[in-house]
Amino acid sequence: MRPRNLHPRRKNAGTTLIEILVVIVVFLVGILAIVQVFPPGLSLLRTTRNNTVAAQLASAELQRIVGQPGELAEMILPVSYVNQAGGIRILVNPNRRPGDLLPDKDPNPAPGRLDSQGNVIVGGSSIGNWMKVSGANLFSRVIGESKPVPSPRRIPGLPVGSDYGGLLQLSFAPTYYFQTAAGIGEPGVVLMYGNDLVRRWGDRNENRPSPSGRWRDYEFYFVEAANTDTTYFSGEDQVWVAPARNSDFRIAFSFAYLEPNSGNIQQYDVIIQARINVAALPPYAQVAGNYLVISLQQLVAEPDVFGNASQFVAANYRGAEFGSVRVSRVFRELPLATPFSGDPYEYKVLGAANTGGAGVDYCMGTLLVSPSAFEATFRTERGQRVPLKANVDYTVLDWRIVRDEFRVPRSNEGNVKLTLNSIKPRSGLGKDGRPNPGLGISSPSLLPPEPNKTEDMVIVDLESGGLILGNAENDPNAPGYPQYPTSAWQTDKSNGVLQFRDADGNPANGLSANLVYPTGDPNNPWSAPVLVPDIAGRNVRALYMGIGEWSAQPFKAARNYRISAALRANGLGPGECLVGGTPDSSGVPQGNPSRIYFPLNDLGQRVLIGEIWYTTATGPRSFDEQEWPVTGIENVRGADLAYLDITSRGGTVFDYANNYAVRRVRGASVKVRVLWNPSTFLLGTDEVANYNALEEWMRNWRRTEIEGFRPGGLQR
């Protein structure tokens, strides 16, 4: 008998090496799958956050604009940058599409060029750094920003005798400004003018107006060529303005012109500054008793207020439209050292500075208006007296400069959260891999100077035009605190948080700060620091840039559109529209008879139209006081135009039974577009490759738009 095994053999469960490796592989695959989820997820979170910030920035800017309806600009226009004999000029280009963000280049098939320093090369010369001549900065000419004249007061920092006036701040400053040897800016770059004069019909055959008779300084007479006499510009359209004294006028009108090459009659729209010195009259002006007589035919040969040299020959002028002629008196710019004379139409530009070139190329948008302007009134056509207003044309320096406006908090009210979370520091790199130059504003800095660099953030006191010294960090955990005792604020640039501090350390006198004030001297633009005991509650504007080339810019339909009789060679001018089917001078219809055409820059805007008459089987019918979107693009006679089509609401072709088909076209929308770009590119020595890299980078623009609508149109 076999003995019983009291300890049978056990089968021990175990894990082989292969099984362990299989488990590890499974875990690795799972971990890798999870890890792959993180980058897109983080990217999605960043995009979502940026979209939220963009919507907040656009909403804040739109509220700031429409919250001051009386100050809305008449138009905001696209521009082109051109290198001419006198330097780079900024010319209005109304036929640029809103989505056109690339800088200009040589005509096709030539390639675009961008040098290793970031300068765009056109025609063998630079038209400026790509950051200034592309993207949002292609839409930067502000026309007719209307401001009430502020009450006069003493302005710190200015010489005695020049320090009293009304301080006016432009909404989208800083602006371009080119100072001449006379101490004032080049004509038209920053242009201030008053209310439109009342238009009257004149007839010299009836001695209207009478050179020695009664005159009113709030009106002008338009005398067409057929109604002139033999003494003053016989046979030429004229404007008569009184009194006959040294004055500048902003004259806008539409006129017919004989094209010398084609022999066709074209319609043109111009805005020209007439500068009158009675002691040395220009060829387009004469004195007739109490009046200045200005020949519109001669005036068209003068440069316009946008900086464009005239393309017209006076002999080819064929007549202006009475309803298009607008005249307003221009405020005369004075050098800083020249006292105001008592004439309300005078102003000075403060805060201009030299960024390193031969001339002054920007100003902080601080204007000092004659103290007499505050009490001045202006009579309307109905005899009502209204305050004198200051309307300003200017070109925005850089839309990438974000403008946050707020009131300085009390010392115990905490910090200020800026709209953007990440502020671009001057110690960082730009999107093209080159060092960030800062804001490009030569403001005083408490930090050690760096070559070719300016401050990356400044705070403007809107009540005085001064700058609040700061932007130097005081670290309580580092030796020597406060390291910068005169710094009244500092910024957490990673989180967009602004913190104020008491500069003199004395809580008894409130939140003190050192301010520097504009002097008007381009070689020494800012005064010595002045300690202000308490800045709490002051209205200020923080200027800075965001990482990602952020910009917030408004687009605005023209306040009023003039119905043009004909297309010009390059389409339509600013504030013009064309009723489709309108015959040209040869009787040939222009465009589709169910469409109203606009310049390309108005694509996407909304207009309010008082009357549109169209044909039906039972007779004419009309659309009355309706708002229309401008949504289409059509090439009409070689020019791309934006349009609205009345067939979208059941209309047909336009009807002229009332001798007109369309009346009262007014802008009804204003919107804000926010752009940002998270990608980067690098500049090398190959100019063509650099431009191609920039073009590729620009395909990554992100954008957000918010639109506002004002029933009744955008009226002044």
C-alpha cells in the first residue's frame, strides 16, 4: 500500500514576465492616449478664453463709442501707405475691403517684400514696419470726430501765457502728427474744424450776395458758373464767405470732371482745405468787399485734406452739385509759444514727441482749444443758436494699442483688472522674433533706458493730459523697498492686474502720484515730475499692448451718404453711394437697376434709407425708413463695389416717377472688430521669403465682431 501523501503538491498562481510587459504596454497606450488629449484640450481652453476676452474687449469698446453719441466720427476710412518724395504719406483708400489685412505690395506678378528689420518694401522703398502698415492699421483715418469744446482752465506744465484753454482728448489717440519748422503740424494730418456753415443760393445777376451789404459769419453762398458776374472768377463755380479775413476753410463738394484720356465725364468727391491769407491771396481766392470769393474750379487743383496731391486740372472742371457743397471754418493751429488771440477758431497740439526720426511723428491726442471757443455759439439754418463744436480728422497711430478707461480707485478699494490678461512686456519678443520695441511712445520712464525701446504701458490723466509716472515694480520682499519710490503704479503683466500705490507714503493726503505734463516742445515734450496729492477718482486711460497682437477697432457707416451721379475710374469716394441703373454722361446705365452701390469699405455695414421707390404692375411702391445690410460685391465698370439689393425684400427695379428713386441714405451701424493672432514667424535675409512668412502668419488671425445699431441713423 502506497503511503498517503499528507502534503500534496500545491499549484502556486503567478504572473509571468510576458503578462507584466503586456500590462505595461496597455498602460502606456492608455497614458499616451490621455496625454494626446491634453494639448488639443488646452488649446481649446485657450481659444475659448481668448474668445471670451475678445468679446469683452469688443463690448467695452462699443459701449465707450456709442455711449457718447454726440462724439461719433462721421466716417472711419481705410488707408494706403505710400513712400513719396517728402516721406511716407498716408492716403485714404475707400476701396479696400474690411477683410483685407495684408500690407501693400508691388503690382502682380511682382512678389511682396519684407526686409530683415520688418519693413515692407514697395517700389524699392520702405512704406513702414509691417506692424504699422498691415492688419487693423489699414483702417485708421478718422473723419469728423465731434467734440464739445471743454471749459477753459489752466493746464500744468505749459509756459505762462499759453497755459489757458479747453483741454480736448481724442477718442482713439495716440495719432500721427508731423511737425514742421514753423512749430505746427503738416496741413490736414490733424485737422480741426467747426460746424457746417449754412448753405445759401447765390446769383450775381441779382447782386446776391452784395459785396458791401449785410453778411452773416454762419452762412456761405454757392454761386454756380451760370450766375456769376464779370468781376470775380467769371464763369466758374464760387463759394462766398464773410468776413474777408485770414481764415482756413474745409470745403467738401462733388463735381463733374472731363477725363483727359478717355474724354468721358466722371463724378468726383473731394475735401480740400482752403488756406486764406488776405495779404497774399492764393490763386483760387479773391476779396469782394466784405466777402472772400473762392473758385471751386481753381480749388480742385489743390491737395486734399487726406494728403493726396491733386489729380485734377482746373480747365477740365465741369461743375459742382449745389446740394453736395459743405463749408466749415477750420481752426488755425498755433505754435505753443503763440498766445491765443481771442479768435475762437484756434488750437494747439500738446504731447507731440520725436520717436527717433528727423521729425515729430505722433502726438498723444491732447489738443488745447482757444478759451473763447467755449462761449462761442453758432446759428443754424432755422435760426437756433447751438454751441460751437470741434470736429477733428486724424489718423490713428496704432490700433494694437489697447485703451482701457477707468477711474483711479481709492487706496483701500483694491486693484484694477485690465481687459487683457497678458500684457506685452518690452523685455519680450515680437511676433516676428525681433525684440519688442514697446508702445512707440517716447514717454518718461523710471526704468533704465534701453536702446530703441519705449515704455510698454502708460497711464494718461484725461483731466489734465499728463502722464502718471509708474510701471516700475516695487517688491516688498526685496532689499531697498521701495526700489522706485516715485512709481505710483505697477502691473502684473501675466494676469493683467494694475496696482496703484501712494507715491509719497503719506496716507493723510490721499493717493498721491507724480505726473508729467505735455509741454508742446518736441525736443522736451514732458515737464519735470509734479507731485499731485490725491489722484483717486480721476478719469484715466491705460495704454498697452497684449501678447498676441490684439487690436480693437471700430468700423462705422458714414453719417450721411451723398448719392453720386456717376462712377469715377476707381469706384466711389468716401460717403458716396450710387443708385444702380443711373445713366452716365453718355446715357449708358451704370450697374444693376435694383441695387444701391457703396465703396468697398462699407461692406457689412447697415444703412437707413428714407425712401426707395420701385416699379410694380399696379404702379410705383416704396420702402420707407427701412434699415438695409450692405452684403454683396459686384464689379461695375472695372471697380469692385459693395451693394444692397432691394429684390431681397420683394422690390423690383427702381422707379423715377417722382424724379428720384432713392432719398436720405444714412449710416445706421457701428461695430467693433477685435483681432488677435497666437502664432509667430521669423524674419531672415530673404525679403520675398519674409513676406511669404508674414502672409502665412496672417492666415491665423482670429476675429470677433460686435455690432450696434442706432434707429434713425447715426446723426450728429
